[in-house]
Amino acid sequence: MKPLHIYYKLLRHFGKQYWWPAETRFEVIIGAFLTQQTNWKNAEISIENLKHKNLLDPNSLSTSNRDQVEILIKKSGFYRQKAKRIIKFSQYLVNKYGGSLDKLFCGSKENIRKELLSLEGIGPETADSILLYAADKLSFPIDSYTIRVCERLGIRELQYKKLGEFFKNNIPRDLEIYKELHALIDMLGKNYCKKKPLCCRCPLINECIYPKK
């Protein structure tokens, strides 16, 4: 598998995704929490509900009523857990950085990632999504779609860290390519490379070893 070749082929097929769809960096971060264990459509509904109530900024969300937040984000699933986590993150951002993402993101990628991983509800995938799409740092998120696609394309090493290094070592250090490739792989996973794949329609059928099996 040559990731850059895959990138251009998917780009021709799907077009630009302009991912992550958000008006602010804080919205990206809240979306990264809410999309955990659900699809983007459900997370998007929850985000719009928060936006409608003027709760999509750290100062407002940090002092909000958890019961109200739970109702607003219920569509995203695990809403009690997620409400607690996004409020706690907002409080952390306000208390430590005065609500400023510029201050949170001013250090090295490694230090920011370490700090994010220390916070409740942020694992490697969420941390890397925040780094890439909110902090504009070169970090490649590895989600379930990416793992499935890579496995079917013949990548043997599927551990999170090593798969992330594989992309880092095989694509240009370009933010737009990082962002678009991740989004394009997810589009492939949602539309063709499903659990029961639609191989005959897939734009990568000639590159993939899965149909040959």
C-alpha cells in the first residue's frame, strides 16, 4: 500500500472533504468527544443543540448544568459520561489557560498530546484528532475505519502507534494531506469498506488484497 497513491485515488473519487466541519477549534474538540462510539450525524445533532443554547464555548460550558447538557447531547449516546467529560475539559481549559486554546496548543506536539491524554475521556484517537484538526499539528488519527481499510489493503502491523508511524513515514508532512487522507479513508470505510464490503464498487479494488481472498 502506498498511502500517497491511495490519497490521490480517493481524492479523485470522493473529492475534498474539508474535514473537520466546525466553525471553531473548540467545536472541533467537543465534536471529538461526542463522536466517540457513535456516528458523526448523531454527534452533529448534539453540537447543534449546544450551539443553539450558546454553550459551545469553554466559559459557558464550564459553568453549565450537567442535566441540561445531558439532554442536549443525548443523541450522541453515552450522554451522561460525555456530558461530564466535556464539562470537565471546559473547566480545565478555563482554570488552567483562561479558556485560551492558543495557550493550550502553544507547546510541542508531544507535550500537548501527553497533556490531552491525561484528561478524562481522551484516548489516543481523540487526542490525535484534536491535534490535527484543532491544533493544526501533524498527527494522524487511527480509527476503526482506518484499521479495517489498512488490514484489507495488506498492512500487517495494525497497532495504533505503529500504524500512525506508517502514515507519518509515507506521506508528505502537509496538514492538508493529513486532514484529507484521514477523512477520505473514513469515507471509504463508511461507503464501501464496510464490515460486509462492497468490493465490486470500491475505488481501491485494484489495490486491495481482500477481494482476492
